Amino acid sequence: MDGEKAMAVLAIIQQLIPEAKKISKIHGFVHKRVEAKINGIQGFLVWDFVIYNEITFDDVDGNIMSFFTSISDDETEAEWNRLVKKYGVNTD
């Protein structure tokens, strides 16, 4: 794919990300999941993907809060590692 086509695809994806978030808060393909505790609330950090990567915190009451989105696997991996280090429980 040449640079011009790649930029066109990226532009479309950037337009879809906000729209996709409005449609549903159900996870795509779950890549990683770890138990976490944030501000005293138990739940899970979840890294899922369909069109883009997303890291969410799913609390025990079923609430899903988006923490991070990216089309870059490397950026998402770095953010995942940071969040797991900060909030992960039983990650040894």
C-alpha cells in the first residue's frame, strides 16, 4: 500500500473510532485481561481490539470505562504495561 492510500485508510479509521464507541461498549477480541483495583474499586483491565486497540477498566458492577485507544500495537503495549504496573493485582 502506498503512502497516500495508507493515509486515506488512517483518516477513515480516525473518523470511525469515536463513532464505534457510541455504538456499543461490548468488547471486541480480548487480547489481555488482568485483575485490577483502581481507587478502591475491584475489576479488570482489558485490552481488546476490532478496528483499533482499546484498554478499558471493567468494574465488578459491569461498568466499562475506556482508558486508552490506539491503532498502534506498540503504543498500546506500552500503555498496557504502565497501567498493569500501576493498578494490576496479583500480576506476579
